[in-house]
Amino acid sequence: MTRHPLPAIVALALLALPTAPGAEVPPALDPVDGKVIWVDFWASWCVPCRRSFPWMNQMLDRYGDQGLQIIGVNVDKERALADEFLAETPAQFDLRFDPAGALAERFGVEAMPSSFLLDAAGNVIAEHYGFRFEDADEYEAAIVAALGAAGRGQ
């Protein structure tokens, strides 16, 4: 696992990404300071992304009250493609759009989806490339451990 030196920079970059074409100020994210964050980079053409969205919705439903925040970052160059995907595969979590790929590059995204688990201090503590149902228990265990380390677990 690679450790990324991103803590406060990540939160600021996520807050600055647009949420809609022409939007100057994105709607506020919940405060990220002290939360465990799952950042998921996705694209409309990504088949595993269609499988990961219901799982992320489930994780947010299960652990959101304990301090988990999920932020999906779309990397499609055309917003309409992302909107079509979202009409078919809704997200119950925060979304940001990175058509230039600047944040994806900062995270070193290698595949779709690419997911990064950040601890309450903003450090990347786990990364996953692709999404496989058979690994979902491992992903969830990492979330539970991070919430526990933050003193927010069950």
C-alpha cells in the first residue's frame, strides 16, 4: 500500500471540484475533518463501477452515522455521460466531477474504479483498483477498522 502525502490538500481539492457544468461553487460537502472518507474515482463506461455503486450506497447507509463519508469522483470528459450513468445507477453519496483528471492524477488513479480510504487525519490507508464482490468484505473491514481507530466504530 502506498502512503500519499495529501491530508488537508485532498479535502480542499475535493471541495473545489465542480458538481455541475458552469457551477462556480459546488454544494458544500459535509465537514470532512475527522471523518473516515472513501474516495471513489469512476467513469460512465466502467462496468465494475455499476457494481460498486450499490455497495457504496449500502456502506454509507450502514456506517454514515458513525463518521463514514463517501465521495464519488467522475472522470468523464462529458458530463452528460456521467448523468446517464447516474440515472441508471443512482448514488446516495456526495459526487464531484473531475473532467480534466487533475485530482485523479494527484491520487495516481490506475484503473476504474479506483478507491482510496482516508483515515480521520486524511491519510490514505487503503487503496483498491477495480471492484470485485468477492473482495467486498475486505473493503468493509478496512472501513470498520478506520472508524474504530477514529473512535467512531460500533
